[in-house]
Amino acid sequence: MEEDQPAVDGSQISQWGAVHAVDTRWFVRFFISDCSLNIRFYDLIALSLVGLHSQLRQELAQNFWDEMGRGIRENEHNNLFKRILEYVGVEYDPGSFIESLGSQGLAGYNLFLRFGLHRKHFLHSIGNMAVSEMMDPANYAKLVRGCKRVGLTDETAQAYYFEHISVDVAHGDGWIANVMLPMAHQFPNHTCDIIVGAEVRLNTSFDYYENLYSQLTHPA
Ligand SMILES: [Fe+2]
């Protein structure tokens, strides 16, 4: 990669959006891609709850409750995301799930499912989920900065991202203190599994964002 080009991970693509994206089309394309994982994230949290160690239930249940809009239907995160799509004039199309994610995104989604469906991957699932919660706030802060710069200024319409900027900071801290550290102490010979779960999430995210960055910066 040339020196003046940004490296491509979730952080860098958001940085590029914050500083360089010149019109709303870039963001609309980003939202469509970002939709597929986020609008079904409820399923992945629900899967991670099954068979959970009792000491971890509070933290995961809090994540789940936030995902459910803390009891207010219109604030459920899937509805918040549909609000963004509506704001930019895009109709949600559940049938385009595979096309929207592409092979790179599907690889990441498959990992969520594999780790959630098989209890033997319980510690992988923790690392995978935790790093996802930790990546989002900083990336989304840059994203909304870019949105504002190109005229997407309605914060109510973009509540999904603003919510995750604030809420996921707490989730990230909670995952470290209430999930990762207790599990590392309880399974000292298997802490590597938590790291591997986080690492594979970072790797699939890198591939996903690299592909998305290429699409956004070199549209067909
Ligand atoms: Fe969410």
C-alpha cells in the first residue's frame, strides 16, 4: 500500500469517510453494507445467551436489552437502522442479505453463528463479541463526523450510530471487566481462546472493510 493511502480496517475506513468522502453517495453505500450485520445483530446476541455461565448473564442481558431499545419498540436497534435507510431514501431489502455482505462479510457473520451455535466455542464467542463492541464507538464517531460534513445532519435519523457511540463504550468496558477477565481467571489454560476469538473477528473485519473501501473508492 502506498504511504499516502490509508490502511484499511474499520478505523481507517471511518477516518476516510470523516475526512475525504465528498458526497452522500459514499455514506448511503456504507449504510447499505453496514445494514446486513447490524439489523440482524439481535439474533447473534440471542445465540450468545444460550448456555451462558451465570456470572456473565447480567452483562449479556444488558447488551440484549439495549439492542431491544430498552423496552421501546421504535428504539430497537433494527428499527433505528431502518430509520437511517429511510432518511437516505433506501428501502430495506432482507432478500439482499448475501449480496450486501459479500463473501468477506459473510465470513465474519459465519464466525458469529459458529461461535454462538457451538458451546465448545464459548470462549471464542466472548473474544469475538467483545472486540466487536470495542471497535464500534470510535469508528462510528468518525462516521457521523463525515455525515455531518456532507450534509447528513439529522441526529434523530442517525440515532443508531449516535446510540452506539455512547452505549458501546460502556459495553466495551463491561465486556472486559465483567466477561473477559472473569473467564480468563476461571479458565487460565484457555485464555488463548478468547484472544483467538477476538483475532479472527479483527481479521474478518479487515477483509470486509478492505473490500468495502475498494468498492467505495473505485465504484464500477
Ligand atoms: Fe446494536
